[in-house]
Amino acid sequence: MIRDVVTGGRYMQGVSGQLSTYVNGYSGLQGVGNMRYNTSNQNMEVYDGTTWVTLNMGYASVALSAEAESLLDWAKQKRNEELALKARMDQHPGLRDAYERLEIMKALTLEEETKEQK
């Protein structure tokens, strides 16, 4: 039986069932607390001294949050765009030159901005 599911971090979410089964404490009757698997109804049962009580079986679900799924979708899209761009650059050297110049300009402007912040 799953009693609870605990998740950590912003990007995980968990859901668990909140069912419980109460079984009387020891009442002096023989067999109280015995367990069995009922093959007819496919459930675990506990004897409470009078009847067999079906245990409520919990469930658990662990998944990424909607934001995490969105971020992974975005990362996958960007990766595919980069792979396609690299394939095009292999076919077109002029595109590779333009891309390299763009990367140099990005580095220079970043360096300039960093100096200005100091």
C-alpha cells in the first residue's frame, strides 16, 4: 500500500490517494489482524474479528510540472533548430562564416557590457 508520495523541487508534482482502512484494535478475538489476498475480488483484506475488511489500495502518480514539460519542449525545439543550422552550415560555407561573425559579435558585446557594469 502506498501511504504518501513526496516530491521535491519546483518541477515535480505528486498525487497520492488519501484512503484509509480502520481495523479494530485487539478485542480478544482470535485472528484479529490476519491478512489475506482475496483472489475473487483481487484485494488485500484484514480480519477485524467479525468480518474481512477490504484494504483501500492507494495510488501514486509522479509527473513533471507543466512548466518543466514546457521547458523540455522548448529545449528540444532549440536543439533541433541548432542541428538543422549546423547541417545547413556544412552545405553553405557563407552561412558558417556569418554564424561565426555573429558569435564573435555576441562575445564582444557581452565583454563590453561586463566592463560597463564594473
